[in-house]
Amino acid sequence: MPRMLDVSEDVRAEIGDAEADRLLVGDSAPGSYDCTSCRTPGDSDHERTSTVLFVGDETAVLAFAHATCIPSQVVQIAEDQLQGAVRSITGSEQKNPEGLMPEQAVLGITSGLVLIEDDLRPALVVEPTGPIARPGTDGSGGDQFLQLLLEQGFLPTPHLNRLPGVLPGWSVLLAMGQLHAVLQPGAGGGSPVAWWQAHQPLQVTEGWRTAANKSQSVLVFAAPAGSIGQQPREDLLRDALDKAAVNGLLVAATMPLAGT
């Protein structure tokens, strides 16, 4: 029985007609999968499923998602992140591996206004859903999330009394009042690539957008999994940030705003 798969023209162009046709008739697509968007199980035999192709500079990984979560599309991702995810699961290099996107922690982002230097500043708080391994390792070295960000130029944040330094080459992409991505410099000085990208654009409050447009910058805080949590109010978010900072679990950077 043909799978209930959606293969977009962009994905077909990347993988070729032959592979796209094999997917559509069920020859190379698993019936069950973990949705690359919401991370819950899916079944391409019984529910519409999107094919999502993650593409680095040299590597491509085909993943699957509920069609209700994300449309079939090609997603550009930094090569080291993609290679690291593949190697950490398989233990070997793979070019164009087929099947599921390897299980990995997902970066969650919360937006809020944070009072710093007597001014409400637009902020994003990044927290993974689980430990982050260094690309190319099996994860036995423990959670490397903060160390990797420090190597990228984020700064340790022992308190929230002053604005963090600007991180060159990084930016926050806002379009039509919605949050689309956090961009990092491309390899070798190339075009910026998405460090984090929303599966669907995230709505921000009018106050957050007004503050961002005023300062033309966004504060980006990051903490290891379990440090911040989903806080329902901005005062609780600030309390969680202060606690993470005191415990040495917070890094931060100021990034220019791209878009409006």
C-alpha cells in the first residue's frame, strides 16, 4: 500500500525522481517514525507524513514529520552539527544516510522581556531538551552545551546586571512580527546559516517586538537542559535566569535584529 507521504518539489529536486518515487510507493520509507518536529511517534501508513531533508555542506539526512507539524521541505543546517548528529548515533561517517533523523536534543526557545540597566530588553532563552554532545563524540563526555557556546563566543553570565557583549556574525531573524531563526556565520565566511530555526514561525508579543525594534538587538541567553524550564510568566523566567546565573549555568550574547 502506498505510504501517505508528502514529497515537496524542493525535496524531490534534491533527492532525485527515482528516490522520491521509491518513497511514495513505500520502498524506502519506514512505516513508523519519530516526528522530527514534535518528537512523538508517527505512522506513514495511517497519517499524512512530510519528508524533511536536512542538508549540510556535504551531508544530507532524510527525516519524517507529521504533516500537521511541518510541511515537506529542505532545511539548511550547519555541516558540523549534521555530521556530529550522524556520527554520534552510527559511530561512522555517512554520506546521504537514509532513514530517520538521528535522535538528538532539540533546542527550545522562550521569548520574554528582561529588565537590565533600567530598561526592558527583548530576550530569547535557549534550553535544549536534553544533554548536548560535542559533534563527533558518543556523548560520554557529558553535556557540552555551554562549552560549545563559549567556544562560539558566548560569554559566561554570573548575573543579569549588565548587557552581554555583541556576538559578531550572529543575528536574530524576525519577519512580519514572528520569530524565524537565530543565525550564525556560515563556514569560511559564507552566508549565515540557521543555528536554530522555527519549524513554524513563532509569534512574539507586541511589547517584545516593539522593544526589539527600538534597540535593534536581542539578548540571547542559553542554559543546559533542566536549568530554566517552561516558565508561564516573565517574572518567573527572570527568577530562573538569576538562579542559573548564580549557579554558573548561564551564557549570553547580544545579537543584532534582522527583519522587523
